[in-house]
Amino acid sequence: MASNPRGQHGDLPKQEPVPETNKSAHEYEDSWIKKTQAIAPPKDALARRPGYGIQGRLITLRANFFELDFRPGIIFHSYNVVVTPANPIRAQMKDLFSQILDIPELASVTYATDFANEIVTLADLPVVQGRRFEVGFENQPNPKIFTVTLSKNGTINPELLLTQLRNDERRDTVPSEEGTVRALNILLSDYPARNTSVEVVGKARHKVFRMNPQTKQSWDLGAGIEAVRGYYSSVRLAAGRILLNLNINHGSFYSEGPLMGLVENFQNTFGRDRVLFNRYVKGLRVETSHLGPRTSRVGKSLKRIKTIAGLASPLDGRRTEHPPQVPNLGSSADHVCFWQDTTNQYISVTDYFKKEYNIILRAHDRPVMNVGTRDKPIYLPIDVCTIIRGQSFGGEMSTAQRQGMIKFSCRRPPENYQSIMNEGLQIMGVNNGGTDGMGLRTKKSEMIAVPGRILSTPVLKYTDKKVTPRGGSWNLIQTRFSAGVSFEKWTCIQIYTHKPQDMTRYMADFHKKMRDHGLRLPPCELPGKMIRRDDNIRTKVDAVFQELAPNYQLAVVVLHTQDARVFNYVKWAGDVKWGLMTHCMSLDKLFKANDQYYSNNAMKVNLKLGGMNQLLEGAHSRFLGAGKTMVVGLDVTHPSSTDPETCPSIAAIVATVNGQLGQWPGQARIQTRRVENVENLREMIVGRLKVWQEHNKGSLPQNILIYRDGVSEGQFPMVKNEELPAVREAVKDMYRQNIPNISIVVVGKRHNVRFYATQKADEDRTANLINGTVVDRGVTRPIYWDFYLQAQAPLQGTARPAHYVVIHDEIFTNPQANTAGKPADILQEVTHNISYMMGRCTRSISYATPAFLADRFCDRARKWVQAYYWEMLAKEEAQGGPHRAEIPPPSERVVGVNPRKLNRMVYI
């Protein structure tokens, strides 16, 4: 059942009385801090929490956590499952585990499994320890038999675990913590997994969705993809408690049904782009209908599931004696031929299915799927393939799909709160007896209460005034930027689809607004350049940009098209290939432009050309304003499933050039695909230090404060043990004496922690918490120095606080660097205040500006890479070659900013 995109309505928790926070947890946190202060931390440990913050107005919140309760004396037993031959295809794993769980030794045991490599039971099973069992599939030409071995991982004793979590003398994680949490999550996923109308998805099985057409809440995103509303659940260890984190989750899924429908929907959205469609369906699991069901060794009927490796390709089976005959990537069943040993000749897919199965194919012009491998292809026509439900879409969405997902997932806090309380708890079975058989349930059917604080709003300054934001925002009426740039020549370029428009009025209005804000520039040179959007668009853009780059400081590019490929190429040509600073405007938005629209664009232009917009008023910048601290943002982005197989990961760095925090130039680097750590960090830090020197008469910063984006909890040691040493090596390269203090703070965005107000006075007009709310107790652990901060006041939807974790600190706990003391408070204050320093808008943003800008630079560099692939594919087509699935990976030059624009904020 398709739902309204806004979802259900509801109310926040009752306003009275204010719930009490957990006193024992609070006392434990205070005791831990008191006992820890005199103990030196191990050298390899993460930064130790120095205390809890006290600044701000104290409030009480609900957090989307539920305390778990366990049956007295219960012990869980975890068993590792090894399948040989190793790595059977994912489509087979659930069937194999179903057979494993049918063995007599497990028949009478209460168990839960992740259907991948672990089984958790409520009874010890010494009889299965080390034993081998055979499972497999019988009724097929070459029966597959697998050997399964079970070995015990260990036991989980909840009572012992709670004792350890309440031990205020423990300075590190509990023994086998990762395995313990994983086993508890497997137990909690068992109840929804047994519900036939529910799908538990993801490797960690944290996400639960109702996928039955009669009960699911969904929204059609087009191109065969739908958005579905569900829940995220995860066990979290906190101060003296074991908690269940439960949150609303929105996922994108392939629509269940005939593969023919996906092909048609894709073509309606993207056309016949076989290269993109090849990546679109790669990894998709389909049920086949031309063969009967398989039979397991115990006689169960099993569906025949195949995984699509891609479209039929000219590269398939090149090493075989008789390679397939595939004219182009995604050729149809009539034109894809393979060698048939029984007849010693080639046969088309169409003829084969008519001959062997008496199936007359209807999809003669549709692409053939390869469900084997590149070296050993197996071809299926789409006529016999049905997409099975519950498959997440991990590719990059189109603009329309993203907008649809945002519309569907945009819900006010009361709606999400009520969904969690009414449906979320039930679907997980933790408050209705569903998990009683596993020996656990929630202690109360209510979210835990935690203390929070609302921090003060910083004061911002411009050339002619100071501003105190209200509700996280302010305006630019009669305001001159702090440092407006001056330039001499600029023009307009139109990329049109039908006919160019007269830009005189619009460029005059934009010119006036830029001058109002303090930029010094002449009128725009018109009529400018006109480029028609056709198959030669790249050649035309290159010619115009090459001509203009030596003489023009800015080109305003008016786009008549929403084609992302055109935007990407414009940016790549300007930022990288020719060094022409571009600023893009959409024709549709320009036709409706008002003063605010022009002001927003003026902010971006000023930053791109080296100016500064808002600054923090002196006291609100703390020690950062002294001009001795370089603030750095770091991020790594990875290719999506719809990116080419040769697409690399990209790392980006941005950094301040002085104490004003107004300019954040940076650098992007290509790095190994899917590698999480910043591979070239040493060189990148050296580069930022040299830029700092250029702006500070040769001096270097005394402090380096790094906000690291894009890191999960499991990667904290990587940052500590790999990236911190790389920063220190960069410091050795640049400093002869007075080695700087280094602090690294990880910024987490992709978490599922949410907070809800318990009093009207603590929420804004959207029912979100007042921006500036910080939480560092109740849902955290004292062994980490972390906190949650909601700096943003969202215009709609539910705010997500950023999660900050200090990996290493030599600044905030250092009296010489932070003379104000109060390290916990000062870190929270500084982090909150710099969230107002995103110079392209007049609102505080959702997380710290340096991390946000590093993320934007990664995104821009990714667009450069996509433009590179578009150009390479066009060259291949022009040479008459077949559509290949692989293109050589981009070099460093693809993401290297042109020397003309080096150390400018080209990405903003």
C-alpha cells in the first residue's frame, strides 16, 4: 500500500511531568571521571574524556533508546559457521542455513542466526563442536554439496556484562565487546526475521522493513526503484546499561516483480544507456521460471535464485575456446549467441529457449542478463526473471529520485516518535512477548530520559554590523560581506536546449546585488557565449572555456538543462581543464529570482574568488581567533554500485588559512577503491601548511585541529594508528622546532540517535529541539570522549544531531593551547560556533563546517570523475568501439585543480 509521503501524524511525549533521568547512570559517569583523572591513559588509547559539559541551559530529553532486560541467569552461546567450498553466492546462503538449522542436533534448540556465519543459541551444544555436516542441492545436473563446520565463539552472560558496564574502574571496552554486541543484535533480529511480511536487510541485519504490498509504506521513485519506510535497530552499550537503539529508517529498493518492468521503467527515465543499466542491475537477485525448483538434501523445495553479474558483454568468455558472440553491451536475445557442445555450433539465446524449454521470448529487443561470471557467462533473457523483494538499491539516484526520497522521508519529530512507539517496538517484538523466548525484552515501553543542554548562539560579524542569529538563521539585508573581492572581467555563458534568452536584466540585478554586499566589479559583459546542448556539448564547452580562461575571472553559466552530466562537465572543464572560475545558475530559478536568490549566489561567488562572508565575533571564536590554529576538514568518498568498476575512492582536505575561519581552500586526491584511510594524508597536510605559511608571513600554526568525516566506529583505531602518524610525519617535514599540538575529532552523521523534547519550551516551530542542543550523558560511555550536537534548525523534517568523538587531543586539555580550561565545554562550544561558518548560507549547518566542506569537495571531485568517464565513453563511441563495461581509471590529473585556480574554494 503506497503511503502519503509525509506519513503518520502524532504527538511528542506528554509534556508533564518531566521524566526523570537515570540517577545510577549519572552517578556512575561522575564516579568514573573522578577516579580516572589521576590515572595516565595508555599511549595507544583513544582520547580520554576529561569530564562532562556544564555550559548551557539544562533540559531533559527523550532519546530513542530502550533499556533491555534479560531473563535472570540466562546465557547465550555463539557458534561460528564455516562453509566449504568457501563463499557460496549470497543467493544460496539462506537456503544453506535453512538446511543447517534442520540438523537433529539443532532441532530442539532455541536459536537465532544472521544467515551468514553465526548462530546464537540458548543452550550449549558440545555435540556439534567441530563436527562436519553436509548440505546442498540435489535435483540439478551437477549437484552442489557443501561441508559445514560449527565451532564455538564463546558465551554471552548479560549479568556479567552489566557488572562490567557498571565498573567505574574499567578504562576500556569489555572483553569480546564486538562479538557480544553482534550476537545480541542477531538475537533481536530473529523475531522480525520470522515474520513473512517483513524483510531484515543489510549485512549486520539492523534494518527491518514491511515489504508486504498490503502493509508496507512506500513511494515510487521511478526507474524501478521505490522508497520504503522501516526501522533501524541496534544494541548499544552505555553507562551501566544495555540499550536498544530504535529509529525510523527509509531505504531505497528495487521494486518486486518481473525484470521486464525494471527494464521499461529504467528506459523511461534514463533512456537506452546500456553502460548505466549494466551497473544498475549488477548484483540484483532474480528468481528464474524456466526450470523447476531445486530440492535440498532433506527434501525441501527451494526457489531457483540467480544473481545478475551484468549485461551480456563483448568481453564475456574471452579466454574460452569458443567465446560468446555479443555484438554490444546489452545485446538482445536474438543477437547474443553462445557455443553449444551438443551440436558443435553457436545458437542464439532466443533459439535456445525455444528449443530447450519451448519458450517463445517476447523481449527480442531487450538486453540479455549474464548470471554467471565474466569468464564463464550464463545467459538469461529477462522474460524468465523476476526480481525478488527486499533488495536494497545502492546506486546513485537521479535528481528526481533524490527529491522523491527526501519528500517521502521528510517527517516531523512527533510522527517519527509515534511510529517508533506504536509500530517499531511491535515489529521488533520487544514489548509484546515476541522476544520472550529469547530471554530478553525492554524493561519499559518508553524511551529513556537523558539530560541535555542548549548552548548560547554565537555572534557573527560583517563589515558594517554584528548579527546574533535567531533560530539558527539570519539575513543579509543591507549587509556587506566581511571581505568582498574585486575583479575586472566577467561574462555569461548560456547552455541552451531550444533557444538562448536575453540575460541583460538578470545579470544587471545580480551585479547590483554583488555590489550591495561589497564586491567590486564592473557590469557583466554581454551577450556572452551561447552553447547549444547537443552531442558536441563537450567540445563546445572546451573551446569556449579555453578562450575565456586567460582573461576572465568569472563566468556565470546559465543552464537550460537539468542534465547532471552537463553540470559535471562544466565544472570539470572550468575547475580542472582550463582554469575558468564558473558559477552555475538554473534558468528556471533565474526566471523566479528575488533578492535572497541573488544574495545566496553572491555569497558563493565571493568565496570562490577568495573573499570572506560572515566571521565569528572575537570572544565566540575562542582560541581559534588568535590566528595560531589551523582547522582542517578531512573526508573520503567511495563509488556507488552504479559507478564504473574502475571508479576510485576520493579523499579531500580543506583548511583555514588564518584565524578568521572565512576561507577554506583544499585539495582532492585519487586513492585506492574502497580504502578508508586517507592514503596521501602526509602530502595533503604539508600542502595545507604551506598555504598557511603564505597567508601568515611564513609562520606555521601552533595547533592543528582536524575534523574527520566519513569514519565509522570500527575505524577509530585506523584514524589513531594510521592517520595521526601521517599528520605527525607532515609536521616533521615542515617544522624544525615548536612542534604543534594536534587534535583529531571524528564527525559521525550516519547514526540513528535522535532526541525528542519533553517540554514545548525546548522545541522550535518544527517540533525539533532548539538548535544548539548538546547531549554527552546517558547515551554515551565514559570510556570515550564523545557528544551529540544539533547545531542546525531544520526548515522541515527531523533534525539529526552530529556525533563527535575525540580520537586524539593535545589542544583542549592543554592549558597552554586552551587557556580557558573546561575542555569538554570549550570543544562543544567551538564545534557549535564553527557550524555557523558555512559561508555559502545564512543558517547554521548540521555539523562542523570543516567536515561539511571536505564532504562538498569530495562531492565536487566525484563529479569531475564522472565527467571524465562521460568523456571517455564518448571517445570510445566515436571510434566505433563496442560499449565496454570498463574504462581506464582516472589519474590524479582528473581531480587536480587548475593552477590558475589553485587554493581557491572552487568546490563551494
